[in-house]
Amino acid sequence: MEKLKSLEPKPRNLLTLPPEIQAKIFSHLAASFGRSSIQPVLRTCKTLYEVALPISVSEFRNTVHSSEGQGPCSRIRNAQFLRYILVSKPWLAKHVNTVIFGQIANRSGEERRKYPEDGKPDSTIPTDDELVVYRQHIELVLGQLPSDYIKGWYNHWVKDLERGTSDAQISLILLACPNIRTVMFEMSKHKSHFPRLLNFVRNLVDINTSIHTPGSEWGDGNHPDMVIPLSNVQDVFHETVDYIHGYSEFEMDGPDLFALPRLRSYECILARGNDTAERRFGDLLRRSTSVSSVEEITLHCSAFTPGALKKMLRVCKALRKFEFTHHGYSISGLMMPRDILHAILPHSNTLEDLYINLKEDWDKGWNWHDCPERLYMGIRLREMRVLKKLTVGMQALTGILGAKPENHASVARQMPLEVEGAPRLVDCLPENVEYLKVRACGLGIVSQVADLISAVEEGSRFKKLKYIGLLFNGWTTGKEVDKSQVHLICNAPDVHLDIGFQDKTRAVYDLGRDIGEGNGREPRTCNLTSRIHAQDSRQHYFETRGISEIPWYPKNTDSF
């Protein structure tokens, strides 16, 4: 009997699990949203302490969660983290893989005396011994490019660290942690070292590539690999809540971020792609060693010139996903559907997912008589051979507008509801598309969708298509025809036909504008898609955009 008992499996607990399983469990306790629960684990026992310690620094966040969509950097949190990963436990720096920081405050407002009047030292100011360590890290990397510019920057950086400025602190964290995979931050005009660091990395990448390129002036095989900060970053998100001017620093930050050697995913809210951005992305193209590895681009509530968008997408080697949601702040040379087509065509063999929301019932503010073909993408859309998922407006797809623009009535009266000569849906749709959603629909699309359904039912074309979704402008369509008069039925097996009628509130929400609070005219200063401050609403937004109703908003209201 005792022998049988000895064969029974011993009870297992957390301590008996392999370290790999323990680490997997603890990784869920170090989430950025909600209060981290990893610290109590560190105080349990030595065994769990050793497993949990690297995980406790895997994500560094120095800004509070803010319902208004913006939060300042915590200088105290920066200083504590620098001391921990560079002085107390320097071996932990390699375990930092996510850095999230908020708005960098005005430098003049950050400067404080080393010993304030209360006699207590400022905890954001490094000691002399700590400063020696910080200097060594900066010298190690910046010293790879000796020049007067680098020397001046080094001295400036060290002085700002002595003053405890958040820009200098954050830049050192990014410099000293070699395995960062994700960077998320908010736009700030009060920064100096961070954009310099991005530009410095861009130059290092070019030189390091040249060193190992046969035939180049450096390519003799005698030079070791350079130490390149941020070289392992694969995911970048940044944002602003400035709905009036947009992300005005995009022209500087964006092109340098695209030069990061392993960047795969790029996402920005309120990006402002102007002529300067076009020129700086063009510089990347002229430096062939800096062609970007970005595969996914998401631009929420953004405005671009055609040239800026074309150059940005052109620097990508193989783009697989592109999303663009329009915002109406003023920018010269506004982008149109045809411009988007020209920008994505170089990726016809790789682009699988295309999402475009241009708010088509908005007056474009340009003379469409000179080039009406820019109002739709056109027949060359068929060249997107591997496109599987397409979400686009009716006008961008067919040249038909669901309703006259409501602003600028004098111009709106001239805007065509249908562009003469525009191709029909079956003539411009890629053959391999599996998912099609058309928004801002009017009655003009019904006959074209009927042709598409016939082709699918016959099995002659679009053999992979499984979903057809139509979102009608319910606030205009309802005035002209009853919903029951949209006679569309698809009898093809495994093909789902989805028809919805949006009110104006829902359509504005789909543009990423939070209209649930406020005076009914302007959105509150909150980014629905923020990865820094609005994880819950972001998830809900992506799950519910493109449907007919918003559950928590009043239905059938024209106020937004």
C-alpha cells in the first residue's frame, strides 16, 4: 500500500513549475494597463525573485493614464529607472523591451536646484557617481562618430542630465537598453535629444551597412559592427491630441523612425504629412541603404499631401497592411483616392489589407473639374494581386458620391454625384479579394453590387470572396428611399452579404472622433485609438467600427 502511495503524483505548486512556465505566468502580471502585480512576487522568495526580476523591468512606463489622452513624463520615475538599470543592476538593461513615455515638459519649467530650500536633494538629479556611469554610456555610442557636432551634443546631453530634464533622461534610457522592441510616446515640441538620437541612429545604420558592403569606401572587412541604439525596435506608436494642427513634428520624427533597421509596425494619430515630410522621406530613398523594413502602417485622423504619402510608402520594401483615416485640418495639396492608388501600386505583390476612410461627403476644397479622375482609385486597383481585405468608400471605389457635401454650399452644388467614365465595381475590384466593405454608400451602388453578386454566384470571378458589406449613409438615403427598397440578395454558398444604414454620429465615430461627451460640436480631447491612454476604448473601436450603431450613444442624432 505504501508502495502504491509512493507512485502517486506529487502535488504541484508554483515553485515546482519550470522557470519557463513561471516566467510566462509572471509576464501577465507586468501589464501596462492597470496596476502592475509583479512587485509582490519579488518579495516572496529567492527562487521566484530571480525569475520575476527581469520581467519587472520588461516594460517601462513613465506617464499616467489620462482620460484626456495626454500625460506628462515623470522625471522622478525616469531617474529611479536609470539608477536601477544602469547603476544598481546594470545587467537588467538588456531585459527592457517596451518603453512608453508621455509629453516632455518645457525645459525651463523642469529646471530645479540641486538642493531646494527645504534642504532635501532633488531626487531627479543624479549623483556624481551616477553621472560618471551615464557619461560612459553616452560616450560609448556617440564616440563612434567623432565630430564637433557629436561633441557639442554630448556636452549638452550631460548638462541636461545634471539638471534632471525628462528629454535627457528618456533619451538615455533608449540609448542604454539594447533590446527594446516597442516604443510608444506622445508628441512634444519641447525636446532636443530624442530627435537627435533618432537622426543619429539613422546615420549609424547607413555607415554600418556601408562597412559590410563590398566595394564601398568602408567595405574592407576590417571594421567591427557598430553599436546601434534602437536597432531591435519592431513596433512604434506615437500620437497627439492636437485636433487643430495635428502631429506637427511628424515631418521630423516620422522619416527617422522609418529608418530603424528592424521596424515592422508603425502607427500614428493625427500625422501631418506635408512637403517637408515628403522631402525627408525622399532622402531615405536616395540613401539606398536606408530602405525601410516597415510592413504595417496605420494612420488615424491624418492628412497627407500626395507626394508625402507616395514617398513614405515608397521607402518600404514590402508593405502588407495600410490604413488611413482622414482628418480635415488644413493642409496644402490634400490627398485623393487616386493618389492613394499610386502610392500603394509599388506594393501590388505584397499588400494584403487596405483600409481607407476619407469622409467622402466632406467637401474636398479643390477644383475637381481639372482632374475628376482623382476622385476614384480607378481600374489599376485590379493590379493589387494579393489584396485580401478591402475597406473603402463608395466614391473612392466607383466615382459615385452618396450625398452632396454639406459644407461650403457654393462648391458643393458643383460637386458631381457621379464622375463620368469611372469604372464599375466589377471592373476595378481585385480578383483575389476575400473581404469587401464599402462605406458611405448611396443608391448608385446597388446596381453595381448586383453585378458583383451575379459574377460571384456564377463562379466565374472573385472566387475567394466571402464577405460583402455595404454601409449606406442612412441620414441621406432615408430621405430618398425606404431601406426595404435596397433589393440585394446573394445566394452564393459561403458568401455573407451585410447591409447597414449609419447615422451621422456613427459615421463620425468611425473616423476616430470621440463624440460621446462635450457640447455636441467638438470631440473631447481623447484619442479613441490610443495605445498609451485608451486601451479599452481602442479595442472597442476596432471591434465596432463599420457597424450601424454605437450602443452607448443616442441614435438618430445629427449633432456631432
